[in-house]
Amino acid sequence: MDDYSLVQMVEDPTRNENILDLFITSSHTLVQSVKVLPGIGDHNIVMSEVSCKAKVNKQPPRTAILYRK
């Protein structure tokens, strides 16, 4: 995962003491929240809220100096 800059978002165990369900993303800024909720039997549910619109940080325009003028 480190080679491809991926992040595992689930930090709580999903079955007993193990993390079996994964939520992997390359853009962790789009993930608003990740929760592990009680499920059916001994397996918990991973619920995640993800923003569909990416936040873009606009950079100020660069100035190019024209020395000929």
C-alpha cells in the first residue's frame, strides 16, 4: 500500500479483535468519517461517509517577468 500511496481507513476491529473489512483510498481527504457498527452475528459493519466532490486547493497565479518589455 505504501508503494501506491494508499491509506487504510478502518482502525477498529470488525470481527472479534481483527480488522477483516478494509476501506482503502488514495485520497483520504475525501473521507469524512469511518465507523464500525454492530452487525449480524460476530461480524461488524463498516460505514463510511465520502465526499463526491474533491476539494481543490487553488494556487495563486504565477507571475512571469518579460525582460524584453
